[in-house]
Amino acid sequence: MVHLSCSIRCTRIILFILNILFLIFGFTLLGFGIYVQVSKKFDIALSEHINTKIIGGSVLKWVGIIMIIVAVFTILLSAFGCLGAVFKNRVFLYLYAAILSLLIITELATFIITLTYRVRTRDSYYSAFRELFIEIYSNNHTDLKYVIEDIEREFRCCGINNVTDYYKHNYTVPVACYQDQDFDKSIFDQGCANVVIQWLWKQFPIIGSVLGSILLIEIFGIISSIALSTAISHSSYSEIYK
């Protein structure tokens, strides 16, 4: 019989509850990912609001695939944590800690690479925004034009870089580009691509808090699983863990 100290037992309970929550999240995400992949009703419902010729088809399929991959990974990782905590299985606990460690290393590497190639990332963002803009207006996707105009109206911007994006492609400048939607007033001089980045940067405290919380949970998972497995291995012959 393995006897654990009160603090280790509390850690074990918290680890179990935490992984149960992630297990529920994983199964929910898996169900939704499968639904996106196989349901025609989803495509029909989405097409009522957004032109699926642009973001539908292969893109939606990839979204579903990514959701399924993330869900399966979350389920397996949470299962290792739960089984290790419930059955006091050191193999599962060490495996759980190892996978979490690799996950943190991957996240940090991604963050460093993003910072290192931030100029290239920014250029890719502008290029994608430009291609989407041209696709929408060249093929007259009315529903997505409204999305662009809502962005222009909300962020008080015009075009990708400025209003010349409309002029050089011979597109009609929308009312949303005019201040207070009055043609007698001047046109917004800011481009939407840059304004959206500025808005995202202002949301950085919230985004950073969420990412920081996830990182802390992962670190807790590593420390608690190692502590629990160490306690299990010593509990049979050491008074410290009893």
C-alpha cells in the first residue's frame, strides 16, 4: 500500500481534476472537429453568412483536421495525467511530464522563431491581407465586402495601406472609408492592415495573460507529476512521504 503525505495527496487531487477538465475539453473539441469535417449542415449554415468559395472547402477541412489533431493530443495527454494520478503509476506520470516538457520547449521555440522572423511574418501578413482584398473585390464577393467595410468603419481605416488600394485597382471607394460616412468629409488616411496589428498589440495584455496562464498550468503539471511519482517511489521506505 502506497502512503502519501497530505500535501502530495492534495497535489494528486488537483492534478486529477485539472486533467479531467482538459479531457472534457479534448472530447468537446474532437466532436466539433469531426462535425466540421463531415457535416454538410455546417457548410450550409456557414455559407449563409460567409462565402465558402473563399474560406470554405479545403480551408475548412484543414481547420477540422487541426482541431481533431489538437483534440487527440489533449485527450492522450490528459489520459496519462489522470491514469497516473488515480493509479499512482510512475510510468504514466513521467511520460506526462516528458510530453509537457516537450510541449513547453516547442512553444518557446515557436515564440523565439516568431520574434526572430517577425519582419518576414509581418510581410506574410500584409501579403495575405492584400491577396484576400483583391480576391474579394475582383470577384465581387458582396458578403465579404461587408466584412471589410465593417472593419474600415470600426477601426476608422481605408484599404490595406490606404485609399490608393482602391484607386490603383479601379475599385469604388466604399462609404465606410469616409469619416462619418459623409462624402463631404475626408477619407480615413490609415490602412486597415496596420490598424488591425495595432489593435492586436493593445490586446496583448489579455493574450499574454491567457498564454501565461496556460504556461503556468503546464509547469504545474510537470512539477506535480514529478513530485507525485517521486513520492510514490519513496513512500514504501521513507517516513518523509507518509
